[in-house]
Amino acid sequence: MTMENGEIPENANEHCPGAQSESAGKSDACEGCPNQEACATAPKGPDPDLVVIAERMATVKHKILVLSGKGGVGKSTFSAQLSFALAAMDFQVGLLDVDICGPSIPKMLGLEGQDIRRSNLGWTPVYVDSNLGVMSIGFMLPDPDEAVIWRGPRKNGLIKNFLKEVYWNELDFLVVDSPPGTSDEHISIVQCLGATGIDGAIIVATPQQVSLIDVRKEINFCKKVGVKVLGVVENMSGLSQPVMDFKFMRMTETGEHIDVSEWVREYFREKAPELQDLIACSEVFDCSSGGAEKMCREMGVPFLGKVPLDPQLCKAAEEGRSCFIDQKCGASAPALKIIIEKMIENNGFSRMLLDNA
């Protein structure tokens, strides 16, 4: 049962009284409706938890959702690096991981094995730095290999608890890393934060059509629930890395691969030293249809930019560190920096930089 305006299911009968009405599921207009039983048994009236959540969120200036239509597109990597970047700008940042079944944020922030502590103020986030706190179900699992096999209501209950119980203190930004798709968790986070004001969503995609098909659904989800699309990021937009970092192979007649990397590097050093600083690029996914940029033009949403598939960025995520602190992520860090600065400028967040100066 999906809601178009928060009260009337999309597939409801013509004279639906509304899911929150006392006569929901009981009136003559409800006869034969596929939602009749759900509406009749659902709790009525305003949710008292929303009042508590609103009080908690009163000290959070901006809330940004990070979404993806499909899994495996680098959404959590982007959430982590966005949080690192905002914290490096001296913002107070919270990163909330609501990907209940696949919580990868603790690893990507270098916080594996940490535990949540409780004080008289509520649950205390786990801190990377004094201005970057993190909350995830990953901190609650006794075994990192344990599967979380929960139905929707229990997932929604944990998300509510995160929003009610976590004491963030004052935040400039709360970044919410969501699971892929448009499922219970997304509806829950939008309903819980809706009254407190969500600044918008950043949607992460990859260039090929099989990804963009689902991104279109994600954009339409945002439009239906009234969440502004801050922009779309095309991740894994071609492989880019220094040519000297590549591994070179020679295939024999029998199909065997022989590593000739050192020979090639030595050849570059002796015969073509001017080529050693080149960045080699290759399209990994089919982007002949125009990729995310063309899709954004067609759907009327901002396109924030492209991030190449950079093995060094993958390594930074594996090691739980920022890609901005050194020069190792030379292909991806500048692209991410431009995207984040564009998002800040486009949405008026740049005024906060002046206030923090």
C-alpha cells in the first residue's frame, strides 16, 4: 500500500475516506478495496513518536538523504566521503546509516568494532573526529557476519529509535545513508523527518541503462513524497588511474596470462619518461545512451557531476579513511570535491561557510 499524499493509497477506491480516518477500512466506500484490512487495523491519529523526533531534530540545521535506485553503485562510499568533506570544512556532521541489512558505514569510516554508549541524554554516536559522529546498526551486531533478517515493522522501529534516541548535539548536517530502492526504510525516514524539514536527496547512479532505469524510479519516488532532488551523481564513470599503476599482461597462444608489468614500466622509464604521468581512462559501462547527465535533463533534476572508478578510492573506503587527506586518490578526489562544492553552492549552504569562518 503506497501513499501518494500521505493519507490516500494510490490504488484506493474512488471515495476513500483516508487511511487516518476513523472509518478507514469500515465505510461502504472501502468494500472491495485491496487496502481494506490494512486500513482497518492500522493505528489512527498522529504518531506520538514524531513529536519526540521533531524535538531531537531541532538542533540539526540540514538533513540530506543519499539514495540509489540499485545496490552496488557506490552510494555508501559517496555518503562516507561527503561526510568526511563536510567535516573537513569545519561543519558539525552526523552520518546516520539506515541500511539495516547491509550496514557498511562503520567500515568505511574506520569504526569497525566500536560500540554505542548510552548516557542520560540518549545514545551517543561513535566519533571519527570531534565534528563527525556516526550511528549504525553495525555497531549493535555482536558478530559482523550476522545477518539481519527483519521484516519492515522492525526495521522501521529501529529507524525511529535512531531518530528518537541518538543525541547528536548541534549539527550543521545530518547525512542519511539509505538502502537501495524505494522500500519501507525510505518511506519511514521521509515520514519521520518530513515535519522537521528534509533539505533534499542526492541520488547516486552508474552510467549504464540498467542502473538508470531504477534511478528514474528513485527520482519519481522523491517527487511523490515531496523530497527535493539536490542532484544526481554518476559514479564509476569510466576507469581512471595513473598509467604506471596498471598491471600489464601478455596472453600466450594457449590463453595463459603472463605478467609483464615491470617490463612495461621500465620501458616507459627508459624510452618514454614523459608518458609516466599520464592518467589512463577506459569506459567500463556502456554510456552510449548519454548516461546520468542526459537522464537528468530529461527529468528536470540537477546533474552534479561524474566520479571515475578509481582503485585508490576503493582502497580508501576499504581502509576507512578520507580520500581528501593525501594525493593518492588523484583521479576521484578532485571530482568529488567539485561535486560537493557544487551541491553546497546550488543549495545556499555556502552561506554557512562564511558564518563558520
